Amino acid sequence: MTDWEDDPFEAAAEQSLSARAMAARPAPYLDDLNPEQRRAVETLDGPVLMLAGAGTGKTKALTTRIAHLLNTGRAQPNEILAVTFTNKAAREMKNRVGRHVGGVIEGMPWLGTFHSLCNRLLRRHAEIVDLKSNFTILDTDDQIRLLKQLIQAENIDEKRWPPRLLASIIDNWKNRGWTPDKLPASEAGAFNHRGPELYDAYQKRLITLNAVDFGDLLLHVLTIFQTCPDILEKYQRWFRYILVDEYQDTNVAQYLWLRLLAQGHRNICCVGDDDQSIYGWRGAEVGNILRFEKDFPGATVIRLEQNYRSTSHILAAASGVIAANEDRLGKTLWTEAEGGEKVRLIGHWDGDEEARWIGEEVEAYQRGTRGLDPIGLNEQAILVRASFQMRAFEDRFLTIGMPYRVIGGPRFYERMEIRDAMAYFRVVVSPDDDLAFERIVNTPKRGLGDKALATINSFARENGVSMMDAARTVVADGGIKGKGGKNLDELIRGFDRWRAIMRWSAQPGLQDDDVIDVDEPMPERPAGLDAPLSHIELAELVLEDSGYTAHWQNDKTPEAPGRLENLKELIRALEEFENLQGFLEHVALVMSNDTEDSAEKVTIMTLHAAKGLEFPVVFLPGWEDGLFPSQRSMDETGLKGLEEERRLAYVGITRAERHCTISFAANRQTYGQWNSQMPSRFIDELPQEHVDVLTPPGLYGGGFGAAATASPAAQMMRGSDLMEKASKADVYNSPGWARLQKNSGRRSMRAPSEARNMVIDAAATPAFELGERVFHQKFGYGTIAAFEGDKLTIDFEKAGQKKVVASYVTAANEVPF
């Protein structure tokens, strides 16, 4: 163990006594603070919760508080523990403190992230948890590889129970401060009831390797503090003041670590905003900040509510939404800035129309043609709830040549699952595409190792043939045997069949010379195929028969649902092209044309990635129930999930400085299926007096352009030129508009209700009537008994009463058989 008497940290603490006796120096930095910020800076003793709303200058208040501690002699740099969540935030904090005290801060060794600070502490006391001080920190790939070895050693089917799932489970346990011997009984069933024993084996293996993962850095230090009171007491005395940034994002282990350190002097200042706690899916506990006053009786709560970022309309809209959350400490943002534009709200017929309109608005802001000063692309952002939404905007921007950047992940067509899927399509169109074939020949896993792939490559080079032909010959000659050979043969037969289907299905249009090689004999009808398949249906068939869709359906990692959504969006993108080859050419051309860097680019990112950022212009598309709030989030965690989604909406709105536009679509298409969308329930919560509704009347009310005079939307739009524009069919020429035109003569959509003083005609009900006879693919014929939002209660003739989503049923008189 460390020799306490010779510890330089202790010596520095002793030297600081004389410094604290010095008179406090002048503090001009306090003059630049508002009253509440100054109160937060000068309240130095005891527990303090700085409840800082979006854009209220919390970083300024936090860094000024550190400077004040140093400037008044209350503490020396090495006596302050300041915790952030990112290295970037730590560097910025250190630089700001230096400016306040007149130069670069020497020392402050305990300002950093949870992981970096715990790494230093653990290396001091590694032997207590059976490690050496030179332990290795495993990255994610190393962690997965080690878990895979343990799973294989236990003869567990890793396809059904993948290592990434186990890694996610273990990370969650560590985030909650649970060592293997402290797992609650409720966790016994995890990972097919094998999780606890594998966790124990994993931890023992890490000790043998003298290694830790990121979760261990905190967990081991927590264990040391809980089992060695003398060490804990020492650090409690050393760290005279504790400051924590983004407290609402702490997990249970981080919370316990901080509480232990603050038990003595209780000089802990936590800065955060319960309304911006949006990372529950990765372990953050909003309850940590909500119960601060219970954890630290007598705590001072200081609300920073003066916003320096946004207009009053934007703040009022954000406050109106977040007020619907029950579990919150409560605050009201305000600004001294007057005027500004109201939050704009507009509905579109479908997602393509939404992307087109936003693209035009971005250009209008850039050129200053909206009657405003020009606003550059760098100052505009599109914030989406789900990554698959980016595709429509990327396609639109690539088409019109607008530079853009994607933050927080690769661009849509650069994502792994999209590249995999398009590699399948490329081989179907061109069997000689070796790069594409090599990418997917063992994706998903087909039992082909490096030796098998080397055999195929070698045969292809020696004989001057494609890898597809080489694989065909090698398998036929028995060069690759066993499970790998069988699966490879099945894949080759699959490609032969898919290409035959494509060529036979294209025969009616022989002008498609770019699809059918005129030198090849005309194909016969593939066995089992009664009718031609569209290129969209073929793409779905390829992904399903190849096992690629099932690969992600069976994957239990947190990323899998998002990858499936992206694959659905890829299929959706095919609708705009006549065939697979045309689509592949389009993607290749637009991506290659986007190589030139540009100083100005519009930003596309998810709402989660946008936290902490701000832009003069913000677009918030896709505000539809099921998309935002996310249906999956609500299904998994109920009310808790809904409230986190609402906090995410609050974060999105408060990213805007001057202009904020919220939009939604009445129709979205997934896997070739049109689905009528319900506007987000968050739209109902926007205060009407701070919203400018641009939605054309009739979006939910029947014939396009019909005067829905009773709705607030129509009343607010009177006199607007949108009325005239909306009445022209050539303005809304998207597939959704065409579909609505086609269906309008058969039956009109039910008029929306006006519950809860809605801003727009939002709560549209399905396009059916009570008592109407309908057909469902699985349950057969039935009669509608009740409506509940977009769900129907149907009395089926054979299956009994069921609740189904309206988009899955068809009017009985429209069934084509």
C-alpha cells in the first residue's frame, strides 16, 4: 500500500495551510454574474445543488466557483475534486478557471472524468483488489473477445446468446455498483440464467490477466472505499471541496462514489438539470438529482433560470412541453431578450415532402430570402429522434448539392448494415463484383474461416475468374467441406436464384438493357415464382433469404433495433428508382461527388448527440407518436420512458437560439407499407400563443385544401398564402399526396378531434367507420367495434376480439380475392 507519510499529495495539503491564511484577493470575476449565479458561486459551505436550465451559464458559474475557492484561499488546486463527463469539458473548465485567476492553473490534478480520476486512485491501491499497479485497461473489442472465450468454454450457443449481449448486461451491473457476490436475486435469470456465473468467471479472468474494463475502474475504487474506511477517510480529508458537472447523468456507482467522499465535510456542489436527463438507456439515473435534498439534508438549491441562448417564444414552448412531466424539481426559464420568431409547426403528407421542404428552408435561411439576414449552413441543424430519419435528408441534400455533415455517427450510406445490404444487391446485379462478394460471403457468419477465404481468393487469381465463380468451383470440387462448404453452396445458389428472379421479372420492359445482359439467354421463370417481383420485393427477399435480416433480429445488443430500422429505410429508398442497378449507381455517384470539403455545412445529428450544443436555426422533424416519443422506449419502461422522451423534446427545442421549426408527417412508408401517422403527443403540449402553425388545412380532415374552419390551425392560417399554395396539387407532388388523392374518392379520412386545446388538428383517427367490415392478413375478416387512437378493436369472425393497428387492416370490399 501507499506510504501515507511520504505521499506528495499529503505534503502539498500541509503547505496549503499558510496559503489559506492569506487575505483574499479582489474578485472582479464576480461582477459578470447574475444574482443567482453569484449566489451559487459564493455559497461555499455545505451541500449545494445548482439546478441549471439550458443556456443559463452553468459552466460559467461552475468554473467561477472553483476560481473563487482558490482566490479566497478556501482550497488549493490539489484539494478540489472536480468531476466532468468528458475530457473536453475538463480542459475547458481548467482553461476558464485559469482566466479567472489570472493565468494557467498549476496543479489541479483531481479535475477530470470519473474514469480518469478512478484510474489514478485505483493504481494507488490496486493490490487491495488483487491487481498490480500496472494493470491493463481493456477496450470494447478486447472485452468482447474475452467474453466470447468464456461463452464458448461453457458450450453456449453464441448466436442465440452473443457476447455483446453479455457485455451489455455486465456493464449495466457495474453501473449499478454490483459485484458478482452482490447481485440481487432478481438478476438470476439474466443471459439464460447463466449471467451471474459468467460475470464471476469474467471478473476472475480479468484478475488473472491483471486487467480491468472501464466499468471496473469505478467499481474497484468503490469496493476499496467500502471495505477500507481508513483509505476513504484519508480522501475525505484531502478533497475539501467536491464539484460535479452534469449530475443528472450519473449512474448508481458514480452516485455512491460521490456520496462516500462527501460524507465527512459535505462540501459538495452538484450542477445539473433534471429536465435534461436523457441517458437512462446507458445507466443514468435521474433519481440521483431528484433526491439530492434527501441525501444531503439542509442542502441549498439554487435555480439558474435566466437563459442567454434562446428567444422567449422558444423558451415558452420548451417549458410548456416539459411541464407535463411529474418527476421534476421544477424551474421556469426566462430571458431579457425581447421579440423573435415564434416556434413554427408544420405537417407534411410524408417524409419525402418533409425533407424537401426543410431543404428549401435551409436554403432560404442561407440566402436571407425569408426577410431575415442570411444565416450560414454552419449555423443550422436538423435534429432527428432516430438515425434512420437521416436518410431522407441526406438523399435530398446530395441531390440538390447542399453540403452537410453527420455528427455522432457515419452518414446513412456509410453505416455498416447499409454497406452490407448494398453489397448483397451489388452481387445480385453484378456477380463479378469481388469486393462486394468478399464483404458478405461470411456476413452473417457461415462458418467460413480465413483459410477458406484464402482458398477462394487463390483459385480466383490463378484462374482469372471472379470470386463467385471460384467459390462455385471450389465447393463443387470439395475444396471447402463441412458446415462452411454447405452454407457457401447455399449462398451461391441463392445469388443464382435472386439474379434469375431479377432478370425474369424485368422481361416485360426489355428496354432495361442496363439490367438484362442482351448476350445472356433470356431466363425462364424461376421455380416457385408465380408473378414478377418488383426490385423492392426482390431486395426484401435477398435480405431475408440470405439470413441478414434475421441476423439483426436475433442480435440482442442495444444497437440492433436501430440497424433494423435503417435497413427498413434502405428498402424505402428503393421506391424512387426503377431497378436495383439504378439505385446502386445513384448512391455511388452522389457519394463520390461529395468528396470536396466545404467550409459551410448544415448539421444532421440525433437529439441525443445534440445535448450541450446550440444553433441559431434548428429543425426538429418526425414529431409523430411511435417515432417521437419512441414506441420502443415507452414499451420498455412505460411512464419513465415517456418522461425521458419528453426531456429529449425539451433538449431539442432548447438547442435553438433564434429559429425553431417542428414538423411531422401524416404518412410514412416502411417496407413498402404506407402507415398513417399520429402527430406526437408533445405537439399537444406546445402553448398555442408561442407557436405559428403552418400546416395546410385538411391534412387530417379529408380532401386536400378543405376548409377545416373549426380547427385552431385553420383559424391561425387565415390570410396566409399557404392556403393558396396548398390548394395546388403541384406543390405537394409526393407519393403520400398521390396516395391521398387516389383514396379520397373512396372514403374520406375521419375528422380530427380537438381535445386538450390542441394547436393543430392532431388526433386523427383511422379511415374506417364503426361497424365496418375489414380484413386482416392473419386473423381474417372482422367488424370494427371501437377506436383507440390508431388502434382498432375488431370482432374477428374466427379469431375473436383483437386490438390491431389500423394500418394492418383493409376494408373488406378492397380485398383483391
